[in-house]
Amino acid sequence: MPSGIAHAELIAVLVAVTANEPRVMTLRGGEVLPYGPFESKHRSLQSGLRAWIESQTGHPVGYLEQLYTFADRDRDPQNPEDTNGARHISIGYLGLVREQDAAGDGRPAWHDWYRYFPWEDHRDRRPEALDAIAEHLEHWAKGDPLRQQRAEYLFGLNGKAWNEDLALQRYEMMFEAGLADGAGGEGRAVFGQPMVGDHRRILATGIARLRAKIKYHPVVFELMPESFTLLELQRTVEALSGLRLHKPNFRRQIDQQDLIEETGEMSSGTGGRPAKLFRYRPAILEAQSLSGTRLPVSRG
Amino acid sequence: MPSGIAHAELIAVLVAVTANEPRVMTLRGGEVLPYGPFESKHRSLQSGLRAWIESQTGHPVGYLEQLYTFADRDRDPQNPEDTNGARHISIGYLGLVREQDAAGDGRPAWHDWYRYFPWEDHRDRRPEALDAIAEHLEHWAKGDPLRQQRAEYLFGLNGKAWNEDLALQRYEMMFEAGLADGAGGEGRAVFGQPMVGDHRRILATGIARLRAKIKYHPVVFELMPESFTLLELQRTVEALSGLRLHKPNFRRQIDQQDLIEETGEMSSGTGGRPAKLFRYRPAILEAQSLSGTRLPVSRG
DNA sequence: CGTCGATATACTCAAACCGAGTACAAGAAG
DNA sequence: CTTCTTGTACTCGGTTTGAGTATATCGACG
């Protein structure tokens, strides 16, 4: 069997939510996702990565999931990989941690992920960037009905509904249309802060996966502090999904499923009436995380 | 940065449905999944694998999706990989092809996948294997309430409902309990045909993924011939999910979504009244495959 | 002290969806 | 022409879900 030798590395999309903003851990001024060599001293990829992340962030990783393995030849045009005949493989992981915090070696920094994808935040209003994007895409899709239809669908144009789960496909279309980095040349606009190589695509993959995941699995709780109010929980889900939710319905679905229980204490309140504090029910965890636990992600 | 060198290979779970049975392509008498080295002559992993599969099966691959990257150190105990310091990475893919067909180099054969997971087929009756499995698991979980609860949940014991999506978790529990291969020793029973290394686990990953996928994405059509009757479509979904479905409801959901259209012709009939022939609507494909197309997988 | 602003929490209501069952139509086989 | 098998249409009740409304309880401020 020929070759089959490759450079392998791990790359992590580490997410935390602080002050109602979803954040990603980055290096080098925010244009690189944390990555590391594929070492074999640990029993599995997961456990090795987990240890590495904990050394970097100083916090335990609540949830860790393999995202995707990226290995396209033209991944990173600036860094030709065929020189030695071996290819470059990046195994991407999605990790959720409870708090943003400095510490660690490589001066990691947490950044609001909407800095990289400003068009993905629909919590307060339709992002203005969308209008400009729509215009560019229209020009790009001119004469190609399939492209047009797909652009309308992905970006919620012409009365189509916005679907928050399609973050990756949206980014990919923008990349193809030359709107994601300078590669398009010819004076095209660039939206959102670029990252090195395909790191922004990997981040988009993580966002899309997480947005899909929170609807059916109780992973949000990995991002919450020990005790929290229902509104804080809702704000976290909203931060991740980029949508505003309907408060009564959100609460209904939450307590229909017995995912949380009251701690007995009340929040000291930021403004209005004090809210009950809740905690995630760890006992139920195993069974629930298998079955179809649902978090309502619906417009409000 | 240290090492980061690894042996990389691709491994494929190739699925077809023929005569209402889900089949997997295998080599060497059915105990090996098709695999190949990770070559760099193609633009991407996907396209390289696609070409390779088509040369093997003689049929185009309708759908191809990355499954998971397997790289645990103790993946394959018979084949120690630390000898040369490089680790072994398998990038798994799930592929759907339209017909089973011989041809190709390595004398590939298609096998009913329930041969490897007999307890997963609930179409006609509750598999008898489940009783024996339940008994073994009960013994294995004795004194550990978490294990007990999880076993009940995974295998639908004690009145719990069966959930077809949990195929992977079920296999993993059986593996842990020593019921999946001879490794358990001490005269344990072995259920289903074993495969080399972790190939059976990879197959379980593919089955679970496909079962989850068909509920929300119109990928079943990649397994269907050009034109088909509604019952044939239903039988295919049933074959994959391992469940019987409610006919009227299945039909309702199918044509609510405009996924298919009549060809105008009728089936020459296998028994009763001739059925209308339908075809998948290719025009809608792009948009639909993004949105939440639903195929009803419910008991009948 | 009373009102306002803000948040928390409870309740209502209709549309949509979904599981399950029933009834009838149309060809094949005997 | 009866029976079997498959196809197709319809009904019905329960559950889910999106959306709206009403009330409770705090802090702040005049």
C-alpha cells in the first residue's frame, strides 16, 4: 500500500458564553484557532485533547465532540503541503467550557464569535451586513438560477425565513463568492474578520454544529454556571443561536423535561423581580442526553 | 512542535438497499470494510474517495458524508501501532449507492447489515437475541444502577421504548460488556458476526448516522432506483431503520413535502393493485436537502 | 408611599402535527 | 366471483407549538 503518511494535528473550537456573548478561544490576535500536534501519549484523541485544553484554559472541558477532519489539498494556499509528499490533516473538535478566563501558555484570548460572522447575529435586528451581502451575492449569482435560489434560501432573502443552522453553508457560499477573504481580489468586499487558512471555516463548522446540537441535546448546561436563572439560560441559548426566543414557550419546554431543579435560592437580581435559581439535574444526565431532549429554538 | 506524523487511511461504510435489505460492502468474506490509503492525487478527501468507490463498485456514489475519524491508541489490539512512533488514523465515510453489484478489484461482497447487528432489526418481531443480550447485560450491570438504567434505556428493556438511533451506543455497551467479540473471554456469548479491528464499530457508527439522517434529510432517494412505488420507498426506510412504519402516515408525510412526483406510469405489480410510480424531484433537491425535510420514522 | 420600570411567572388559545385506526378501490390468483 | 394483496383516501383525538395576555414581585426614584 502506498504512502498513507500525513501530518496530523488537532484543532479546537472552544466555546464559552460570557455576558450573553458567545466566545471562541483564539491565538495570535484572534486569527488562529488553538491547535496542537497529534501526540500519542494519551489513550485517545479525546482524552489527549481534553488534557491539553485544560492546560490552556485552566478550566475543565465540559463537553468535547469531534467536529470534522479537514484535509483538502488546497486548504491553506499560503502553506503548500505537497513539498514533502505528506498531506496535512486537521482533526477538528468542538469543546464547551464554563467560563472565559485568561491564563495558559500561548496568551489565548476569547473573542465574540459574531466578530467573525457578523451576519449571523439576529438577536436584536437583522444585521445590516446582510443587505450588502445580498447585493454581492445577487451579482455573483446573476444568470444562475440555482445559485440564486440557494442564496435566497441560505440568507433568508425575498421573504424566505432565516435558518440559523445553516451557518456553515452560508460561509461556504460567501467564500465561493469571494466575500470571505481577500482572495477574490477585484475590489470585493470582505465581511467579518478573516482568520488564517481555513480556520474560519472550521469555526463556522463548530457554530453550525453547536446550533444544531442545542436543540436536541442538553449541552447548553455545560456553558452555564452551577446555578442560573431561566432568563440567563435563555440568553445563553439566544447567544448561540443568534435568535431571540419566546420567553413563555422557552420556560414551558424547559420544565416540561425535568432538566433542571430549583436550588431554593433566588438571584440577587439585576433589575426587576428576583428570579429563582436553578441547577442542572446531573442524575438524569445519562438517559436524557441520549433521548431527544429538546431546547426550543424558535422565534420570539 | 513534536512529531505529528501518522498513518492515515480512508475507510468506507458503503450502503445499498436491495430486496428490502440494507447491505454493506465488505471484503475478505465479510469481516473487513473497504479501506484504502490516503492518497493526495485528488483535490479533496471526498473526491478521491468518490473516485475510488466508483472504481470498486462500478456505480456512482449518490451520497458521501464524512463519518468520524478513528484514532484511539487501542483501536486494534492485534496490530500494535506504536512500534514506529506513528499512529494510525482512519477517516471513516458513509456512502450510499443505488444498487448492489459485484465487479471491482477486491472481490467485494454485499452483506445484510443485520448479520452484524441481529438485535437491530425490529421489523417483524422483537429479535430473540435481545433476550439473551438483556440477560448478559443484567449480569454485567449487577450492582451498578447507572449501568442498569443505561442498559434498560439503550435496549428498550422493562417497558422502555426502543430507539433505533442508538445503534452505536448499544454496540459500544455490548463491546464493553464483552458481548461483541471474543475478547471478553470466560465463555461469554458473542452476538452478531465480528469484524476485524474496530470495523464493526465503524459500521455501527454508519448505521446510527444513517438512521438519524433519513429522518431529516431526503437521502433515502440515493438508494432508490429512478422510479419507485411508495411502498418500495417505505420498505427501504424500514430496512434502514429496522422498524415497521404506519403506511397511511408515511404516505401523508411524503407527499406533504413535494419530494416526489408521479412518473405517470404504474408498477407492473408484485401482487395486488398496481401502484403509481414516482420519481424524486431533482429540481427541489438543493433547497430541500438543506431545510428540514422529514421522513416519518414511527411505529406501525 | 406610590408609581414606574423591569423582570418573573402563570395562563389561554388556535393552528399544526402526528399516531392510530377505518374504509374503500383495484388488480391478481385461484 | 371470491379472496388475497396492495394501493389510496379519509377520520379523529391527543400532543406539540407558536403566539399572545395577564399578573406578581422586586428596586429605584420622586
